[in-house]
Amino acid sequence: MKFDTRHARSFCNLLTAAVCILGSGALQAETVRFAHCLGGCPSGASAGNEIIARALYTLSFNTENKIADWVAYIVTPGSIGVATNLSRVPLRDPFVSDTLHPEDFEVSPEGRQIGLSSFAPLVSFAGTPFWSEINYLTNMVPRNSELNRGSWYGLEWAVRNLANRTDSLYVITGPIYAEELVAAESGAVESTPYLVPTGFFKVIVDAEGQVGSFLFPQDLPFHVHHCDRIASLGEVERLSGLDLFPELPQLPAGDLRESLGCFPR
């Protein structure tokens, strides 16, 4: 993240979702910690990435792929709201000069499948005054509409349902570019001017350290349930190339599967 040391303290005061521990030395000696990240923000992303921290989320934006390598956020009962009348028009990010171009992903008369969708979801933050941050293009990714309306939607609903029944849930999500993450019923991913992910990961952790990890192929059919896409945390980290909890003395323990509606069959 780039900011002048002269403005660092005012930056941290304005960013209510971040806790900044600032030393008196040079910027390189200062530590910035973000409340969205449990056990430190993920490591292993591209070295040239820009870290963008907002009230609702922190993300690591890959300036080469023009897609975030990871997005971290917290869902609470108070953040969830009704998004029916809220705008979903993508917004240019003032912090990044070159992002995805919405016109390249507009729905075509033939019923284009790949469209721009958000990583941090609007409904999960419609109850906050900062909801418009969800529409920044740095929080957007090309994602298949069948996945959006199927498993992805199902898991987001389950996360909100669990947050309403318990308390804060930490979520980390991002793209996968591994060819092995392709659905068995695969069709060719539609060609675009951008590098389209072959899939996505989402990891949810509750206050007690219980974790639920999921992997979704880009072209996953609509009818597949999110519970059929459960994965191990190790598999998510291997395919994403990220260490999701680099500062935890041990990885989250316990299982959130049943709390997310995934019961043994």
C-alpha cells in the first residue's frame, strides 16, 4: 500500500476498519495491520500488487491480471441488508489507473455467460453506509453467471445466515488459475481480452477458529450445491499459491461445514 508517512496517521484515523501500528522511523519500519485479516493478511500474492484497504474490505490487487489475488472482509449481523434498490453499476477505482473494462463484460444478445461480479458481496454490506465500495472495479472479477446464481450464491446465503445466528465471520476469497480446477461437465471458458480465472476459492472462519473452505470451478453448472465444493484449507492454499493465515501460530481448527448447511449424507 502506498501512502506518504506525513499522511499515515490521518489515513489510519479515517480507515475505521483498520488498526495501524505506526513507528517513528521510516515507512519501511512501520507496521500496518488490517482488521479484515485474521492472523495477518494472506502472503504469497504477486510482488507488484497494490494493497487497497477500505471500510468494508482489504484486497491485494494484481496490476498485471487486473484482478485481486485475494479479498478479505468480515460479515456481521449489522452489515447485512437489503440491496434491492442499491446501485450495482461498476465504479472506477481512484487508487488504480488500469482496471477491468465493464464494456468488455456486458451481456450480449446471445446471452453471454461471463460477466463482472464482485468478490465482497453487496447484500452482505447493504446495511452499512459504505455499501457503494462494493462496486469498485478492483473488487470485481469475470465470473460465470451459472456459478453466480448457483453454488456461489448458495454459499453467500449460508454465510449471511450463519452470521445472523452467531457473530462476525471472517471471509477470504479470490481467483484460481490452475487448469486442474475445471468442472467435469466443462465447456470452454468464453474468450475475453483478460486472463479469466479457472475458478475461485472462499474460506470462512468464525470467532472460535472453525473453518469452512470451498473451491469452485469457473464453469460449474447451476445445479451443483455449494456443499459439494468443500475442500481442505491446504488444497485451497496449494491452488491459490497463498498462505491465508501467515501470522497464526496454528491454522484454524474445527469445522464449519454443518453450520454452513453441509450435513453428512
